[in-house]
Amino acid sequence: MIGQCVRRDPTTVAGVVIVGLLALLVLFPNWLAPASPTDMVVRDRLSPPTLQHPFGTDQFGRDLYSRVVHGARISLLAGAVTVALAALIGTTLGGIAGYAGGRVEMLLMRLTDLFLAFPFLIIALAIAAVLGRSITNAVLGLALVWWAQYARLIRGQVLSLKERPYIEAARVVGATDHRILVRHILPGTVSPLLVKSSLDVGQAVLATASMSFLGLGAAPPSPEWGALITDARHYLQDAWWYITFPGLAMIVAVLGFNLLGDAIRDLLDPRIQVV
């Protein structure tokens, strides 16, 4: 059965394997990288990859492999929390807009259009700058912008679902608007929501790394991947490994979540169109 699955769609298996390995990094960083990511050994500073230090060391002699592994928890959780918050806000506002209609819909959709009219990273940077530098504020800044995509997606789904016969039947038997929306309509939006969320996690990891690179995300000595790349840019000529391995980690993470998202989309409904 496994062999048939691999032959039928190897990219799906690749996505599941990559995300599974990333989950292990998040759950068991101390087991996978027992060396401390903060211990400094000055005599080993900027050492190339060796058996003792598979990814080399940084400018303070810290083991880069341990820093990349421990940074996975920060980077991946930041991406996942960003998407979760954005999906929660967007689903709530999009569901209300689609079901209520009228002026409520117009107001919420104009607000959504306002957020979609500008590059999301610029607005997120402005929010993070006001809140102050930290990975938490970077996540909040991104989530407070990213929700607009989910609001538009969910609104469209609600508009198509609220005229279904079973919704009319629920109204006839006296179900309240809140019950109809929460119990009958929103569950029907789970498939496209799950697909978009799985595709967005990788993009959110990149976005949080970008915030750190621009000085509004994780601060030193955090091993978050964006912070590692920020430090590594000063040693491009002398220590190629410093920027290579954190960069590869991000590439693999984005690839894994994209493959997983495509697989979930094909599994749930190949006709789903994600905005």
C-alpha cells in the first residue's frame, strides 16, 4: 500500500515526511541536538563543518547545528501561530460578513479590501515597530494583516452555503442566526480553510524570518532562522556555512508545507480554489 502511494503521488509522501521531520524538531530539539545552542567556545569560532560541528560554528563558536535545530521550534511555531490567529480573525469576520449581508458586509469587506490593497509585510512591519521588537509582536503584526485573505475566502464560502436547502430548513424550525452560522455554515468552510492554512504556514515562516532580518522580529541571541541569517550576512565571504544551513532549513520547511497543502487540497476537493 505504501509503495502504491509513493508511485501514485510521491510529492504527497515527500510533503508528509518533511513536515513530520519538522514536527520532530519542534517537539524534541534537545534530543536531536543535545549540544547547547548558546554555549560559546571562542577558539572554535567560524569553524567549517566537521564531525563535531556538522553545520560549523558561528562567530562566537556556538554550534550551528544546535542553533538551527532549536531555532526550528521558534520559527515553525511562530509561523503556525500566525496562521492560526489570522484564520481565527478572518473566519469570524468573513463568516459574519457573508451571513449578515447588507451594510455589515459592505463595511467588513471594505476593511478587508483596505488591508489587501497594501503589501502585507509593510503593514506588519509598521505594527511591529509600534509594539516593539520581539517574535511575539512580529507574529501579532503579521496576524493582524494576514486575516484579510481568510475573511474574503470564508465570506465567499458562506455566501454559497447560506442559500442551501438545509439552511432554509434550519430557519424554518426556528434555529437562531448564531446557531445556523456556527453549527451549519462554518463547518462547511473547513476544507478550503484547511488547505489555505497548510499552504500559508511555510509563507508565514518566511514572513517572520523577514521581520527578524529587518530588525523587528526575534532578537539576539535567539536561534530563530531569520535572526541566524541576519547575523550570517556579515560573514558571507569567510563562512559560507553560516548562512547556508539556516537558509536551507527555511527552504525545506516552505517546500514541505507547500507539498502538504497541495496534497490536502487534492484529497479534500481538487476543485477548491484558494485565494
